[in-house]
Amino acid sequence: MRSNKFGTRIASSALALAVSFGAQAVTDQDIMNDENTPEDIVTYGMGLKGQRFSTLDTLTRENVEYLQPVWAFSFGSEKMRGQEAQPMVKDGVMYVTASYSRVYAIDVKTGDELWQYDARLPDGIMPCCDVVNRGVALYNDKVIFGTLDAKLVALNKDTGKPMWIKKVEDYQAGYAITAAPMVINGNVITGVSGGEFGIVGKVEAYDANTGELVWTRPTVEGHMGYVYKDGKAIENGISGGEAGKTWPGDMWKNGGAATWLGGTYDADTNSIFFGTGNPAPWNSHLRPGDNLFSSSRIAIDPDDGSIKWHFQTTPHDGWDYDGVNELISFDYSDNGKTVKAAATADRNGFMYVLNRENGDFIRGFPFVDKITWAEGLDPKTGRPIFAEGGRPGDPSVTDNAKGEQVLAQPAFLGGKNWMPMAYSQNTGLFYVPSNEWAMDIWNEPVSYKKGAAFLGAGFTIKPANDDYIGVLRAMDPKTGEEVWRYENTAPLWGGAMATAGDLVFTGTPEGYLKAFDAKTGEELYKFNTGSGVVGTPVTWVMDGEQYVSVLSGWGGAVPLWGGEVAKVVKHFNQGGMVWTFKLPKDRVASK
Amino acid sequence: MKHVTLLLLILACANLWAQEVDDGNDLLNRPADRTYDRILESGYLKVGVYENFPPYSYAEDGEPKGVDVELGRRIAKELGVEFRVHWITPDENLGDDLRNNVWKGHYLAKQRLADLMMRVPYDKQYAYMQDSTGEYINEQVVMFGPYQQETWQIAYDPNRLDSVETVAVFQYHPIGVEIDTLPDFYLSSGLRGRLREQVHHYRTISEAFNAMRQGDVSAVMGMRAEIDHELSKPANAHFQRAGNGFPGIGKQVWDVGMAIKHTHRQLGYALESIVDGLVRTGELHALFAGLNLDYSVPNYYQKFLEPKALARAGGEEQ
């Protein structure tokens, strides 16, 4: 028998490779523990709770001025628009998405590209929700992300080659995916983005290794949820019990409630939290009722997709106040008792603190300066007390004439839009990127759609103040007080991050990455990245030095709308870069 | 089997878009500036029509069909150039469609524009609409050449309904509509919402007719040509046209014409005179009749044509 040395060599090197892959593979443990491991970032939200709080305290108010760029990376091509992603960092590699469903692996020491993946988007695709993408999920040897044509794609983390691709929904029916997925116990959890009408939101779990569907949970009352076993769909209860309780006619069949911003997870209660979008159609007069589970937060069992509880922020939404905003778990002490709470800042202008075990309302308060659509919240239930005359009129009632104009504040783009807030475990404050704007809504006297007469609404967004729209706020979740604020000329559209060094980072459309004192709001640092920052910064430690990364590339929803706001932002240039900064070792001393 | 169907569907879709001319500027990533002279020189006319929108424009076995497609072919022939289809995926409103297909291009397909877009309502009030700062909203396009008048129509199943005298019967009988259309809004809010529970929503009029055949709804409301097209199918032969009115609908009838980019007016004048001829000679009426569709002369012509000329345009033998 001839010995096959070549074969042996291959076998042993394959083994070595497998071992090294095993060592670098992202495990469930890594994901669950991400918020405590500052040397890597393996979850969207820097921890599944989405607190975006780093335990790193090397960077402080004393030395942040020495934060300096290490490398910058261009996404290339002409697709310079709307870079809203959060980078991930694992074992010396950064995984980040760019707009138009692109993924990049970058050597985090040098900024060299390791691989790039461009999803092939179908001809004639018209994504509902711009071309943004908010990031990847990491699991095992895979980098998983959602595409504009509503697919989940799992790439090999070392080669960037697809390992599985699953269609989550039909893009032709108006679906897309822009949020970063998350992985809970080996399952990829994703929601869907969708156009105004005809879609139904849902949350789904896919086996991260194979891409097989594990469960599906529709977010509109009346639709059946399923668990999949051996390729068979097993009924797992109708969302909300039955159809027609909070919707008229068959409107629940197309009720909207898109889950377009992804979710967070709390291990204490083993719950996935998702926000849901506005109900359809836009004309609220056609759909009397609460229209569950639109504009709500829902707690979902990660094992089978059952809904544990829900809390609706805007019942019978008539302003496009979507309720997708992230729900962030945090604990606080109340008379020596630990309260398992969760907070969310809604597009409707109110911030809510809920009991995350059962969804009970603890307290709610405005986080914007003015709210016109509601007089306040019911102190017991948190349900809004609608303001008289605050709801846009029924277009069917006004024939061929410009209907009565309603001024609504916040505007439909929200007191806070998609951009995630951060929670500091040090200060106990939430740092909320928000905007002060209002909208006029009226019924169009003449409107057409697809060759036919139609009833449309017209609207225009306008700044609430002459000199600023964006406001970064430090909000105390125990009192509802605004502890400090930073006012920005352009609307804020990027996420926030807090650190144990008592710093808060965020970006501005003017192009700056900025750092603030977490306690006072004093601006301590700014660096112009060359294009608007609408992504979310991250920080990690490598070789004993603290790094910060953020995407630069103006875009997203703001430039899509005209009116007075356009005057503030129209001269901003688009872009597509990753910027990485660090505090050099020799500067730490100045601490 | 399901996979085979899906594959065929994908192939069909790919085929649909592959028929189009790709004449944009790759380097500068912008559409070709196709003036009248350049269109004649190139030998083709890109006619923008809505996809999957029978009887106006749709594909059958990969072949563009429908009233708007046929009219597009006639126009191209009169210009002496080839007809090339440009499929339009409808956006939320007409303004979006004009931006994506006539003057600017969609942000995912910046090189892709139609030379001419069909089925654009001809309405001076709409054309000269101003925004809150006084700017003309539609200043980037010219809307011209009305070729048809469209209106609303209900078809019903006589086995379930004796007749439709008024829409009030739909307090008691289910009616199908295409989702997010005026009939949807009209019936869902009409009579103070008393019809609301009976309104069933479908993606297309064709799906609504399927539901009527299965007995899920007793009637369907849509545009007259859509309803007529369905009624001309043998499977729907037992359904009938209703004669009711639509009290409270702001727009009972509207003219339908075309749109071009505002810098291409010379093309517009040429197209206008071609379509004007087709309307006046009754050829458009014949085109509609050939597809089993009723034809109404645009209100634009009704205002100034002599009764005899009007009758001719309306297809009455001279």
C-alpha cells in the first residue's frame, strides 16, 4: 500500500483550518455576551439589548480630543447614497454593509478590503424604502444580511461567497429588507420592510446554518403564525386571536405593520422585541379601530414566534407615526427594588418606559418640545389622549377642493426616526437623536394614480425652529426630564453610542462625527468625514487601544422629501466610506 | 412543479425587461437625451406603459399587448420608427411615475427613461398644480394629446343581485375592488362607512373577477375598460354591467393623454398631431372596438368638435 503523503497533508491542514475556523467562529455565547466583550462587536446594538453602551473607559472627556483617524475605506462605485449601517468587528475583521445591498469585509488593522459581495438586484425593482442597509448578523462562519429584494443571504465570513440565500418575501408585492438581522439561539430573526399598501408585516426565524424557515409570526391581527418541523407548517395560533376585532371588513388582510427596523432581545425574559409600522391604508377614516398590531411594540417568544404581549403607542395611526422604534431593555432601582424595564422613543414624540416582563405601561413623557396630535398619555395605560382637530381630514368628504389643512407635530418622519438611541449604564440616561419638525397635511384637490382619478393627501415638512432641526437629548427614564440637549442645524439621522468613559458619540448630516460629555452635553470632539453621517458609531479595543468606527455617506429618507427642510440639506454631498479612529497609546496618559 | 412555474415566471419577467432598449449613458450614468431628431435618427420610439395593466398594457407570452401598446405602435408607425416598449412599475402616484419614467429616472435605474408615457391623465388643474412655495409641481413634463375618456363602472353577478340601482345595495352585498384605488376609498367611506364591511380588496381587477366567479363577491368596481375587458372573457360572460351612478365621487370622468419631458416639445407637437388625427378619424374608436372596449371621445374634443365630427370620432358611420 502506498502511503498518500499529499492526502495526509491535505487532511491535516484541513483539520488545522477547521480548528482555526472553530476558534474564530461566532457562537451563541459570543452573541449573548457581546455587551461585555469590548474586543469585538458581534451584534447590531453592541449587545442584544441594543443599549449601544461600551464598557470601555480609555477614551474620556480629557483625552477624546486626541482621537485620530487610522484608516478610511471607500465603498466604491457610484452608489453613494445613504450609509446607515453599523459595523461589526470580530478577530481583526470588520463586516459592514453599504447601500444597494453590498457587504464588505475589511482588515481592521490596515483598512484593506478582504472581500466584497454585491447582491444582484432584479431589473425593474422599486424598493419601497430607499436603498439603505443597516448591517449584518454574524454566526458561526457566516455573515448574514437582508437585501432590497427581500432575501436573506448568508456569506462565508472568509471568502464572501454565498452559503445560502432565502427569499423572505416577494419584492414585486412591495417587500424589502433593510434592517440588520439578529441571531438568537442559532436562529436568524428578521422582519420585513414594505410599501404603504397591500403588505403584512411579520417576524421570521431561519436556521442560521441551513437557512430553513423555523417559524413565522405575522404582525397584523387575524393572520396565522406557523412553526415548521420537517418541512411541514404547523399552525401556531392567529395573531391577536381572530380577525376583525380592531379592523373593519377585510382590511386586516393588507394591514401593513411592517417590521422594518429589526428587533432587540432580552435574555432575562427570553423575549424578542420588535416595533411595527403604521397601518394601511394611509387614510385612517377608512379603518376605524385600533388596527392591531400596527404602531406597536410586541414581545415575541424566540422559540416559536408566539406573541407574549404588545403595547400600542399610536392606536388608529393617522399620521404615519410608524411604531418601529427599538425597545431597549434596562434595569433601574425604584426604592431599592430592581425594575426590569424597557424604553422606546416613538416617532409620535412620546418616550415610553414599559415593564418588559408583561408590557405594562410604567410611564411616558414627550421627548420633543411640542406634540399637537395628542394632549398627553393616559397615566394608567399610556394610551394617547387624542387632541381635537389633530387628525388629518377624510379626503372622501371634501369633493374636489383642497381640504382643511392640519398642522401636525412631530412630522411623519418622527420625533425620532430609525436612528437608534443609546443607554448609559453609568449615567442611567438615554441619549436620543431626535428632530423638531412639523408637517402640514391636506387633501389634494386633484390626484391621479396609475392612470386613474385618486384621492391623495398632500403634505409638507417644515422645521419647527429657525436655526435647528436636530436635537441630541439626554433623557432621564425615571423622571422624563431632559438633562441636556445639543441642537444641530440639519436633522439628525444617525444613531448614538455611549461609553463607560462617559462619552456619547453620534454623527451629523453636516459630516461630523461628534463626541459629547455624557453628563453635561458639552461638545468635546468633532471630525468631518467628508459626507453626512447617518450611520451608527461603534467602539472596541484592539492591542490595548480604543477604536471608534462610523460610516459616512449622506442619504436616507430626509433628502427624499422637499419643502422647507430641503433648503437645509440640499447642498450636502453624498458619499460612501468607513472611517476608523483610535486613541494612540501615548495619549491615554493625558487621562 | 411549483419550482418550474416559478422558474418560468422568472424567465418571463426577465424576458419582459430584456425587450427594452438600453440607450443610457453608462459612463455618466444618465439617460440619453432623446430629442425628436435623435428619435428619428435612432429608428425607434420608447413608449412607456404600465406593466400588468390589462386592457391598457400587459404582456402575453412575452409580447406587449393592450390599447396603450397598440396606440403606441400606431404612433411609432406614423413617425416612421420602430415601437419599443418601456414597462412602468407604478409608484404611489402619477408624480412619481412621471419622475421615474419621463424626466429624471428612478434612482436605481438612472439611465432608463421612456420617450413618451401613455395613460397620463389630461387635466389642466393637475398640470398647473403649484406647491406651497408657488412652484409648478409638474414643470418638468408636458402633458398633452388626450386620446380617451375614462370613467368608473360596476359589473355584477345577476345570480346574486337583481340589479344595481344605487351603490347602497353594497351595504348588503360584498363588492370587490383593487386595493388602494378610488373605488376602494369611495366604497370604504361612502354612506358614512356603511358599505365598509362589504368591501373586499384584491391586487388586480382580474383577481376580483376570480373572486366573483367563486361567489366571494357579488360585484366588482373598477375603470370601465378594465371591467369591459373582463366581461369580454368567456368565463365572465354571465356577469353584467351595472347602470348605477356614483354620487359623491369627485372625478366621474377624466381624459387620458400622454406625457413627454418638457425639453422635448418638438416631439410633443409631432405626437400630438398624430394622435389628433387618430381621434378625429375614428381610428381610436376602432382600435378600442377591436379589443371589445367601449370608447368615449375625450372631453377636450367634445368642447369644440361639431356634432358631425364628434360622431365620426365616436365611431358612428358617416
